[in-house]
Amino acid sequence: MTEEASFAPPAFKPDEALQRLKRELRELGLVEREGVFERRGMAVARLRIEGAELAAAIVQRPSRNSPQWNSRALASSTAVRDFSAALKKTLRQWGDGDD
């Protein structure tokens, strides 16, 4: 008899993922105000826990007025890493000229 080895990823913990993402965003030089992360006074990203997921969003373009958000639900560690990588890439593309 052989037993099949099964691997189950650890359960997603949105509170721990939120803290990890907040730390990463602060390391990128963003400032948090009520769940919204800003660069030079303009909203760039927002994060909040919604049930067993993180609700995350990145603005389409930095704006001091009403920014348009691209939202997504993060329900796994992989989704959190992908969000973080996408935000880093977006910040590099915007550069200083878009602020």
C-alpha cells in the first residue's frame, strides 16, 4: 500500500497579509492614511479586509481629484505577491513626471 502525499497550502490569513502588504508599501515610500496609501499627497493604493479576503486597489493614474481605481480581491498569498509586484511595476512606470 502506498499513501499519496498531499500538499495543502496554509490557510490564507487576511489580517497577516494586510500587515505584510502595509509594511511593503511603507518601504516603497508610501504614506498610509485610513487604509489609502499615498505618494506626494496623491492616492496610489488602498487595502482593507473584507471577510476572508483583502480588497485591494491601484489607481489608474495619480490624481489629486477623484482617482479611478482598479480593484481586485486577494484571497491567497500568491494573489498578494502578484498585487505587490504589479504595484511596484506601476510605480516605476509612473516615475516622477506623473506626480
